[in-house]
Amino acid sequence: MILHQYKYIMENKITVSVLNELLHITNDRIEGFEKVEGKVWEKYPDIKAEYDRMISQSKMMKNELINQIKELGGEADDSTSMAGSIHRTWIDIKNSFTIGNIEDSTLANVVFGEKAAVEAYQNALESGKLLPESVDLITEHLHSLKVSYKQFQKIEEYRNG
């Protein structure tokens, strides 16, 4: 009985660790979305509603991850990832030297970020490190991320076409 409890506690800790990594990715998305300037919407007003939906979705995903972590007895690490912070800094530097169309560059960065989020969630599911009670939530989040990623890929194609 004690061995079974110990195994469950260890599985919870592993799942909480993976969920915290996904929480970092989700926080990276939120910070990245908030950096998009109004000029992008002047040039691409038809995607503003989708973008606003993605921000709301990200905040909902964040809350769901925090709740799941707490339900498993863990503590949510509600910060961004180091990689995300470095990427945002790089984008800021790059944009300060960009001559021309920052709006298109910003949109390309959104697509890049969405692809990274999809890959992180996919890897989490494939890792086998999630407890069954977390798999459904992460699968649902992954589906939403894939929809958003496809939407912004279409916008990129439209913009480049």
C-alpha cells in the first residue's frame, strides 16, 4: 500500500512538472500576444477578432493548467520560460533594426510561436509523463493550439500570396 502511494505521489510530481512547463509556454504566448502593436491591426483588420480570441483562449488555458496543477497537489510556477524570454528579447532587437514592414515580421513571429506551442504540447502528450486525468485537458489544449496555428498559417499564406 505504501509503495502504491509513493508511486502515485511521484507520478503526480512528474505530471506537475510537465504541466508547469506547459504553463510557461502558455505564459509565453500571452506575453507574445500582448507585444503585438496596433499597427498590425491597421494593416490586417480582418484577423483582429481571431487574435483577440486567441488571447482569451490562452488566459483560459492558463487558468485550467493552474487548476490542474493545484488539483494534483502541486504548486503552479506562473512565470514564462527562459527560451520565451530570450525569443521576445531577440524579436525586440530585430524589430529595432528592421527597415520596412514590422507588421509582417510580427505576424511571422506569431506563427513561429504558435508552432512552438503546438510542438511543446504534442511532446508533453507523447512523453508518457502525464497522469490520465491530465491527458484530456492537454489534448483539448493541443487541439485549440492547432486550430490557431492553422489560422495564422493561412493568414501568412494570404499575406505572402
